[in-house]
Amino acid sequence: MKFLKLLPAVFCVALLAAASDDVAPGPLLDGALAEAKARHVPVIVDFYAPWCHSCFFMDQHVLNGAEWEQVKTRARVLSLDADSPEGGRWSKEWKVGGFPSYIVLDENGHELGRILGDRDRASFYKALGPLLEQGSGLDGWKAKVVDGGPGSVAAARMVLDAYQQREDYEGGLAWVAALPAPARAAVERDRLAGRFADELALGQASAANDTAACAASAAKALRGPLDCDTVGDVDTLNNCGSKLPAEQQHTLLSPYRAKMHALVETVYAHKMVCSDTRGVFGTAADYYEALGDDKARHAALVMGERHAEQGLKGDYTADHHLADNLRFYLENDHDNAALDVLYPKLIAAYPDIYDYWYRYGKNLARRGEYAKALPYLEHAAQISYGRNRLWVAQWRAQALIKLGRGDDARQAVADAIQANGPFFPEDIAMTKGVLEGKEPR
């Protein structure tokens, strides 16, 4: 299992990115920009997906109440579904690294910055505030980094975090190296700015598959206890060592075992609250898997399951984020008996969402239970759209082929491709591939 691609940046601090080019508007974006120009306000593009557990968290716990209503008076909010043609186009164009992503544009379509991932309420609005002020783009923050003073250091944190979210490790490190000596020394002394710089170095080393540099950078970035923010650095380190022989991978990762254990126990006991608990238990499971410790991997997933169940109290509509976390842990723990109980409850709780019909059908198909899987996939096909329509068609076609219904499989693929038009060509190619014996997505 690979939990997800965690950026080496923290998930609870302001994130910025810069873009110097105008964006060419699409139908929805065009309307949002026109309204923004009329009101002279920025645009917040909220990228989400119907399967995004972090999006569920943000909708329920953050994007509501008086603070969110005030934001909507200061900006035009545009929600784009990444599974739709326009949302998919812009998520690719803007190199969106994960969901949810909140990209802030000025009224002319210039990017001022972005916030990636789920946050607790306080940190989200703290991050968003500066981006809604005109001139708060990356160049503006860079101009404030001039010496070793508190204002300069605060601006440097914003800049370094921005480079992380863009995954521009080389650019961020080059920027630090070019700073005036007093400013550079202040960055290195500051706990948060210094950690950001260490995480940039870790990201660069991981991207280059330089395991020696990964080990050196991780030793700096992970020098303190693990928390909600730094657990992502363990995932980066794990990715860096993923191609190493088992013994070398163990050497690279084992220094952080006690810290990982302490973090999991602390979060499980509710002594530390993370907006993304899946990021803790899921990364821990990946970490233990890389160490070859199946017992510890299983224990981390079980703790995640119990943590989610404690929050849900049997009501799967109470918190979509936790409900989906429970599904995730059970899927990755391969607990099919528990999934046979859970999936019907998730479908009943969220009947209009294609995702759980699709996931349960896929889970059954993977077990070889094609006849049982097909009704779920058939229903998912009726309520799917865009990219996910093609994902559903792949598993539906495979089930039909396995049941000796090749003509129906070909028709299912043809219908999905025709309905989607020319959008998502890579997914179209994968969908056609299923008819040639290739594995579905």
C-alpha cells in the first residue's frame, strides 16, 4: 500500500505559489473572473473530487460559518470538480498536487497563492487571509526578506513554504543560498523556516533518488518529535528508499521507528489532534510495511479503524471524512468481511455518490466475485461522470468479460467513451485496454 503522495511541506501552515502568466478562462472560470472584475475581488478556485476524503473534512469542519461567509464577501469562490472536463483541465494546467487545493487568483487571473490539503479551521483562515490582500504573491513576500528581523523571517517562511507546494526544491534552495548573509543566517536559526529549508533539501534528494542525501536531510528535518506536520517527511523518506534492497531500506528508515510509534499512540489516545488522521495512520502503515513489519502495519491500520469508529459512533452520516477513513483502513488491511458490512452502510449513507457503489464493485471484482460486483458497477455507471465514468467502465467491462459477456463489455466501453467525448485521453486509452486484457485502474 502507498497511502498517498504527501508533499514534504507541513499541512497546517500557509501555502503560497506564484504564477507570472495569465490563465485562459474556461466556461466556469470565465464567469468567475468576470464577476471578480466587476466586484474588484480575487477568485478562490476550490479544487475538489467526489472521492476526496480531505475535501469531506473541509466541507464539514472549515468551509462554513461566519468566517467562510465573510470570505465570500471578499472573494468570488469557484468550485471545480477535478473529475469534470474543465476541472481536470485546470488541475493539470496549474499542476495541482492534491485535493483539496485552493488557488487564489487576482481579478485578472494571475495566481497569488494556494493552500493545499485539509487544515484545522484556525490555520486555514490564517493562511487564506494574506492571499486575499492584493499584492500578496510570492514576489511580494520575497521583497520583504532583507535582513534578520522578525518581519523578514516571517516572510521567508511564507516563501519557503510556497516553494514546497510548487515542489520547486531547486528553486527554493537556490533562493535561500542567494539571500544576504544576515537573512540567510536568520532563516537557518529560525525553527520553522529552518525546517522548511531542510524539507526542501529532503524533497530535492528524494526527487533525485539520492538516498545518501535523503538520509542527511531527513536527520535534520526530523530531528524533533514527529507531529501532524512532519509525518509527511517520513513518507518522503520512504519514497526515497523504496527502490533500495530491504536491508538498506531498513537502515534508512529505522532511526525514526520510536518517533513513529510515539506519534501513532499519541494521536490514537486523542492527545494530539490532526486534521488528517489518515495521514498519520496511513503513513505509519506504509512505514512499517517498508520495514517488513507486518504486525506493526496491521496494528497501525487497526488503530486507525478504531479511531474512526470512536468518532462516528455508528452514524456514518455524522462525518463523511471519518467514514471514508474507516473504509480506507479496512481496504488496506484487506478485511473483506468487515468491508462486506461497511460498504452497504456507506452506500445507504451516501446513495447519490458514485464512489462507494464503484469501490464496492471493484473490491468484489478483485476477489473474483464478478456476478456480485456487476450490479454495483452498473449502478455506479448510471451516476458517474467525467473521469470517474471511465474508471467505472473499466471494472464494469472486466466483470462483463469474466462473465462471458464480451459484447456487453465492448458496448459499455463505447458508451462511456462516447459520453465523455475527447476529455481524459489517458483514461480513455486505459479503458480501451481492458478489452485487450489489461488490468483496470
